[in-house]
Amino acid sequence: MPDVDLRIEPVSGESTLRDWRHVHNVIVPPAAMTLDEVRGRAGCNRLENAYRGDTLVGCSTVRPPTGDDAVATVIARVLPAHRRTGIGTALYENGLAHARVLGARSIETVVLAADEDGVRFAAAHGFTETERYVLPGETDEWLTLRLTAAPTP
């Protein structure tokens, strides 16, 4: 049964940029972004926010397909108090559909390795780790995962 109170909306305007930034920075503090950085991301990626009623509950990013494999990146983020309620799946499915419209033939996601919920979510949705890395000058480990299997029922 669809969550009729859940709205997923594209980021447009300062208020929604701030909302997206808030969720992003809560979920991935090592990659915390300024509003100017979010504006830059919004210029080349599709950013969306999820609201249950009037409450901000999550956000997502779809990076358009690149390379010969037409690989798009879909990232869903849900605030901890709202996890395991279907919001992440709704954000992911919405982002996946948008990536396919853009011509994606392969889908990847990126997860902070310390985010155990995020790693489990990706695995449950058919993603397999393809790369583990630390950004130059940083200490936090990140995972790139590729969609390789149908999601677990």
C-alpha cells in the first residue's frame, strides 16, 4: 500500500536546498556540504527531498549516466528516526526510474562504510561492492556499489 503522506519533490529554491543539505550532512558528516556546494550539485545532479506530511524525512541524489557503460549513481538518504518505514525504498525507486529515463544502463551507489544501515540497504536492493576507498587527505572509508542482482523480497 503506497504511503499517501510521503511526498518526494525536486529541490528548487533556498528552503529545499537547506532541507537537502540538512539530511545529507546528518547522514554523511565527513562529507558535510555548504549551501554553495549544494547549489553546485543541484546544477548537475537531480536532488530531491522526501517529506512525510510536513516533516522532512530524507533526500536523494541522482548523478546522470557517464562513460561507455552509461553508469548513473543513485543515492537515497533517510534520517535515522524514519528508517525501516519504506521511505528509503521509495526514494531509491524514484531515483532509479529517473536514472533510467536519463539513459542509464548501469546503476551505482556510494555509501559511507561506517553507515551500517546504508550498507545493509544497498545489499538488500541488489548492490554489490565494487570499490572501497579513502579520499585524499581524509580517513573515512567509502564504498562504491553496483546494482548486480534483483532486490531481496
